[in-house]
Amino acid sequence: MMRFPLAQSLGAAVVAALVTLSVPAHAEADAKTVRMFKAKCATCHGVDGKGDTDQGKKLGAKDLTSADVQKLTDADLKKAVNEGKKAEGKTEGMDAFKDKLDSEQIDTLIAYVRTLKK
Ligand code: HEC
């Protein structure tokens, strides 16, 4: 019975430590994601996802923030990034990323694309 409060306060200390650790870890992941998007995706899609870049316009990249794209499922978006996609009527488009990024990185980028929603 005497151990119970001790276990409880240890539990609280562990929770507090996890919260403290996870906050900067999360912020770091976000900065990493933004860097990854800028490095791998922004040439065409733009940092803001709107596709308002020379490459984006040339290839017909859609506005990732638009309802048109945001209504698609995560699986649809992931498939496009994994396998690559061309805009209608274009011979060149987005390369397949499945050999360049791992599945988790692509999931993170899709989650990031969701945050760009208008
Ligand atoms: C070489 C230019 C280019 C690069 C680099 C690029 N994309 Fe694309 N992306 C396109 C084009 C073109 C399409 C097809 C037209 C469209 O749907 O926007 C497309 C389509 C998409 C789609 C599907 C949208 C839809 O309408 O189905 C997603 C999601 C996407 N890109 C995300 C990304 C992510 C994430 C990256 C970085 C890993 C990336 N793209 C890199 C040009 C590019």
C-alpha cells in the first residue's frame, strides 16, 4: 500500500518527461518535413503547394491546396507520389518517389500537404 503513491508519482514523472521530450521532437519533425518538401517537391509545387512555379506551370501541377486535390484520399495522394503522375495531356510529369523516399517520409509529406488546405 505504501508503494502506491510512489508508483503514481513515478508514473507522473515519466509522463512529464515524455511530454517534455516529445514537444521538441515533434517541432523538429515538422521543420524536417518542410525542408523535405522544399527540397523534393517545391520546384514544381511551390513552397506553398500552389504549383505557381515555372516547372509547375510547364507540367500543369495542380494547386495542392485546392478542394480538387484535397478531396482525394490519402491513398490517392500517396499513390500519385509513389508512382508519379502526369497532368492530362502532358508527356512529362512528376517522377515516381517510391525509390527515392521511404513510405514513412511519403506519409509525412501527405500529412504536410493536408496542412496546406485552403
Ligand atoms: C517535376 C515536378 C514535380 C515534382 C518535383 C513533384 N511533383 Fe507532385 N505533381 C506534379 C505534377 C505535374 C502532378 C500531376 C498533376 C497534378 O495532379 O497536380 C503532380 C501531382 C501530385 C499529387 C497528386 C495531386 C492530384 O491531383 O492527384 C500530389 C499529392 C503531389 N504531386 C505531391 C508531391 C510531393 C509530396 C512531392 C515531393 C515528394 C512532389 N509532388 C514532387 C509535379 C511534381
